[in-house]
Amino acid sequence: MPIEQRQPQGLVDILDKILDKGLVVAGDVKVSLANVELLTIQLRLVICSIDKAEAIGINWWRSDRFYSSEPRALPSGEEYDALKARITELETRLNERGLPSGKPGERKGR
């Protein structure tokens, strides 16, 4: 029976396999002092190609406005106008109640 010699794999071959099959890294890091948990980091990392991600049901970039150029990811003109009208209505109601109005981001009291 002849022995097969394995060819050393380059970085490109390794990346191709990882993107084709996928790689999942999961772990938890907990930092405690005197049995008091101070910090917990939960790491979930998936490395794969876009085709593989869609095959396993991951496609968040399709609905994210930052990554998608599709018009449906942005609010329509009608939705935008409805939101502006709703804000105006709420501001009017607040003014009718005599609540103090402040600058955006300004906190009053306490």
C-alpha cells in the first residue's frame, strides 16, 4: 500500500476551506474578585462566506441601512412625513400640559 504524501497547504487553501465550511468560535470570559463577578464577556464568532452564511440563515446585512443599498432598507417619504407629524403632535401635547421645554439633550432637575 503506497503512502500518500500530503502537500503543505498555503494560507489561501486554508482560508478557502474556512470560508467554504465555516468556522465557529464560542467562549465565555468571566472576571471575578472574591466570588463577586465583575465582568462577563460572551464571545460568539462565525467566520464563513456570504453564501454559507445565507445557507445557515444569517443575513442581517440585507436589512441594515448601513450595509444595504436597497430602497426598502430606508424609510419611505410617506413614513418619514408620518413620523414628523407624530413628533409635532407629541410636542404640541407636551406644550399644552405646560411642561417645561428644553434644548435637545438638556436634562433638568436632579
